[in-house]
Amino acid sequence: MTPAARLQAVIDLLTEIDETPRPADAVMSAYFRNRRYIGSKDRTNIAQTAYAILRRHARLGWWIERAGYERPTPRARMLAYMLLEERRNAGVVLEMFSGGKFAPARLTDDELAMVTAMDSHTLEHPEMPETVRVECPDWAERPMRLSLGDRFAVEMEKLLEAAPLDLRINPLKANQQSAIKALAKAEITAEVTRWSPLGLRVKGRPPLGTVDAFKDGLVEIQDEGSQLVALAVAPKPGHQVVDFCAGAGGKTLAIAALMKNKGRVVACDVLDKRLKRAAERFRRAGLHNIEAHPLTSERDPWVKRHKRKFDRVLVDAPCSGTGTWRRNPDARWRQLGPGLDQLLPLQANILDSAARLVKPGGRLVYATCSMLHDENEAQIEAFLQTHTDFIVKPVAEVWAEEEAGAPPSDGPYLRLTPARHDTDGFFAAVLERRAEESVSAVGSEVEVDAEQDEVDAVELSKAIDA
């Protein structure tokens, strides 16, 4: 493809992302799948440019508005990116937007005025507000400042970078050093991660899908922070474990491997299709201690039938995903799922329901890939007020039990941030159910269950009547 044709492809791709209610990475995959004539080098260039523009959404939009242009269209963002970030002069831009075969159409008068206004400027500007400079959307500013305090700017700036590529070794098939050697055969350079005893960080973005170490199940793609959440579960061989919101199964895989294929892991989710896709990952890893169980909701009758039967229950709750903005820059600006006002009660309800599965002496681990206090510490504080039979197990004690070295964060909880740990933003709280419970505590839970059953029955009746 010519340079001009690649520019038009980026504009087309950004247009599809704007118009499609799906995450940008899914839209990109479909875009290239439907255009197999685009070569690998061109695909890489187009994808990298599109992601670079998505990471600069607020700053480019600020400049476009400053230049008097009507709105930040894909063409306008492409033009602004070329001028302000790539530092191309107006003459070069005009040549690229020639209107020739496969090239972008010629500039309109309004676009030409915008280009003239931006010519010779850089992306950063002293009058740019801090929230624009760090790409913080309006809805997230207050909760992010509350959570991050004086580290707001440094953490938000780190979230502007592209995330590294991390792998988790499968301890059933490899250790860190043998996996590094296996990857080296495919000319892939990897080094051990700082925090995870099972992690590797890969240099660059190699096509892992074609590599034997990946196809044979020696390694899995998983952010180091996500690996640490699985480590916080501290599963043991022979345990009965539930991954209550298993999704694509990344943490399920890590938990099952830590159990050395012994015991039982139940992967639950309300999205049956995701569990079916995860089954292929389980087979590739050689894990046979995992079973999938789809749920109709967090209050599925299966939960009540299995009360107090599990040693470990992981609740990887649906959340705002603010900790993953390095990987999903479009998620800052596009609400593709529930908003925070809907997520908070949902998280509390999921946590309350999943807690019923934990046996006395067992542990409930609540985790999010969020950096917001309301989704993390506040949820645990509210839960403990109504579930007095649970206590916090400090993360330092868990790390000591697992002989995992010094914990990566201070305080009772696992709290990971991109600037401090160079991982995605994660939170995890380990809650242990008291081994000896009072009769009143047991009785109160029975009453709560009965009350919830009554509520469920009423809601079901309403649904039938409707």
C-alpha cells in the first residue's frame, strides 16, 4: 500500500470504531479479517497509527476545537495527528490528501483552515487543561482524583503508554527459564517479570499464535497484575475452587495450574459463549481439573445448592476497567457497558451472592481491574458491615504463605497501578470466613437467603405477568 492509501485505511478504521458499539480491538480484528489483501506490514502500520490516535483523543479534540473546526471527525483527527504528533508540515499533508487513487479526498476549505492553524505547533500546549493533557474523561475525574490523590497526574500519564506484553508460564509444562529458551527458538526475547514468579515480559509484539511454546501450552498471554490476582487466591492442590466471573478464563487457567491439576475448579459466567471459547485454552494448557458452569445471573439457584462447599471463591467483578486503559484507550470515551451507577450495586450483589459458596475457614477474593475507590475499598467496607463472619486476610500474610517474597503493595489489600508496578491497574481483597461461626451468624444468613428467595420469587412473578 502507498503511504496515502494507509492514511485512508486508518481513517476508514477509525470511522468503523466510532460507529460500531464494540471495543476497538474487536473492530480492528474484524476490519483486517474482511481485508485479507492488506499485507502484514501495512496492517501493523495501520493498527499502530489508529491506536496512537485513540490514545490522544482528548488532546487532538482540544486542538481541533481550538482551530475552529466543527467536530473531531476521523479525518480531522488524522490531520491533527500528522501535524502535531508526527510534525509533518502543511505542504506534506496537502500532498498526502491528494484525492488520487486510494488516497484521502482533497481537503475542504474548513479542513485547510484547520491545518493552517495547527501548522508548526506540537501536541502539548501550556493552555491545555490537565484533564485533557492526561486524557481523563469528565466522568472519571472526581473518582480518579479521590483514588489517586497526589499521584493523579503521574498515574494518568502512565496510562497513556502502550501496555507491555506479558506471558504466564504453565508450571505443569515449563518454568521461567525453560520457557525463555523455548521462546528464543522462535527469536522472541523474554525476561522474568518483577513481581510474578510465573511471569515473562516479551520484547515487542511478536505473533505468538504461530509460536510452538504458545501452541503447546507452555505459556499464556496474561498481564502480570492479573497473574498476581490469581496468586492472591492461593489455591492448593485438592482444593474446591470457584471462579465466579470467569470470562475468557485467564485467571481460571492460572488457578488450575497452581493446583497442579488436582482438585476442582468451577468456571462460572453469565456469558455461556465466553466459557465455551475458554474451553480451548483449558485443553491447550493440559488442564483437566476445570469444569464450566454457566449461570443465569449472580443469584442462580446453583449458588444456593452449593452453599459453603468451596475452599476458595474468586469474584473478578465486572467494573469500569480504568486499570486497563493502556490496552483499551477507547474505553475512556465510549460507554459500551453499564455505567458506574449501575456497576456499583451489581458488584455488591455479586459479592454478596458468591460469599454463600465459601466454607468456614475458606476464602473469598474480590478483584477488579479498576483503580476507583468506590469499586474497590468501598465495596469491601460495605460488605464487611453486613457479613460479620468474614475478616480481611492481609496480602502480606498471603504472600508469606505462598513464599512469594515481599508483597507488591502495602496495606491490607493488593493494589497495583501502572506507574508503581508497570502492570495494569488491579485491586484484590482476600476475605476469610471464620472457622467457628456463631449460631446467630448462621441464622442471620439463613434469614437473608430466605428474604432473597422471596424477592426473587416476586421478581419472577412480575416477569411472568409482563
